[in-house]
Amino acid sequence: MARIFGFVVGVVWILFSIFAFRAGSAAGGLDQPDGQFWWSFAAAVYLLAALIAIVGTLRYRPEGPTKI
């Protein structure tokens, strides 16, 4: 169940980044370079969060670390 939740969170962050990139593109079309920059920056942060969520989910081991 935890793996499914982690992947869903990653997909949600990817969707947020797509929406932010689209908002940045719209701001660029309206000749607002500062809006384009900050929306693109937000999209990059969302993509980083998605990458961390997905990689963390793939590396997660429910049994914990091995004990010697």
C-alpha cells in the first residue's frame, strides 16, 4: 500500500509541474518574463519533488535494514 501511495504522490507532483509549465508558457505569451521565470522555477521544484517521491518509493524496503 505504501508503494502505491508513493507513486500516486509522484504522479500528482508531475501533474502540478505540467500545470506550472503551462502557466509559465502562458505568461511568456503575455510578454511577462518574470512570470514565465517564476512559474518555470516552480515547475522545476515540482519535478524535483516528483523525482524524490518516485525514487524514494522504489528504494523503500518495508522490512527495514538488515541486522548483522
